[in-house]
Amino acid sequence: MFKKILIAEDHESSNISVQKAVQDLKISDPKYVSYCDDALARVKIGLHENNTFELLITDLSFDEDYRKQNINTGQELISAIRAIQPNIKIIVFSSEKKEVIIEKLFTDQHVNGYVKKGRDDVKDLKKAIKAVFNNEKHITYDLKTNSPERNSFEFSEYDTLIVSLLATGMLLKNIPAYLKENNFKRSSMSAVEKRLKDIKESLDIKSNEQLIAFCKDFGII
């Protein structure tokens, strides 16, 4: 089992869950920090002293307070630590439920596990720590089966751009000119309208406003 772990978590109630999981697994002397900057500093010290951390457990969201931070999110912390200690194991412990964001943690940042805060999270954390120690990946069970809404349509870069432009307040009639200026082949009004129609039909969405809300909810834009 892991002997040297670091926990970055700023909420006391969530820290209790992590503490219980660590105690049950008999991991001695875990280090706890409430700020991302402190977590990075601890990792740097471990590297300097040739006493590196084996596992990082981190939240994604950290509340701002009187203390100014250079690193403000779990994603930024993961990237900063991966840059100096690429082989550290990482488990994200978060209330985040947007599947697109969670997928990116695995595909882009190569985390080893994701545990959703909530009911039975102590049990799930223990499973995650054991799995990651055995070089396996772990994700909270109720997130393993992707929702039908998420998988009913795959957004291309073109699709995401169109919806993003609408979300910024750009009028539909002005989008073709923008696409043409940025060298998109499908820049006609008919192409844009057809693509929006196809997306909305696939997702069973009636309006552009609903489409924008959907994309924001799932972290697509």
C-alpha cells in the first residue's frame, strides 16, 4: 500500500471522508493541505529531499479567500505536479459530475482515478486507492455508464464553434461571415442552419437557447 500520500482539499467535511479512508487502509502520516500552491510546494520539497509522494488526492474546486494563489484549480495543480513528477499517481475526489470534464481528466491529464463526493464516498475512495496502487484505473460506479444524452451526439470542432458563437451573443445571420473569415469550408448560411438542425434533432432539443444550455451543462462550451 502507498506509504507517502498528499491530500489537497479545502473543505473540512470532505477531508473527514479522506481521513477515514486513509485510516481504514492504515496509511500512516498522510499530508493534508488546503491550498494548491501548498500542494505543489510539498511535492517540490519531496523531490528535493528524494522522498517523493506516491499518490496525490485532490479536489478540482478550491474556494478563494484572503490568501492569493498562483494555482486556483485542481486541473492546474495536476498539470503543475505532472510537469515535475510525471509518474505520481493521482486520484480526483470531487463533486464534479459533467462527464466531458471527467473524461478529460483521464484522456488529457492522465489521472488514475475519479471518486465522486457523496453517499458511500469513503467506501469508494478505499476502492480507488487500492485499484490505483495495483496500477488499475478507477471511476465512481454511477459515472461508468455514460448518459444517453452525452453519447447521442458527438460534437466536432465545427459544431462547438457554432454553438460557442451563439452563446457569446452573435446573431445567427453573422456566423457565416465569421466562418468564412476564418477559412471554414462550410461557411454558408444553409450549412450552418443544417448543422444546427441536425444537432438539435439528435439531442431532441427544440431551440438554440436550449442547445446552448445543454452544452454549458455538459462542459462542451
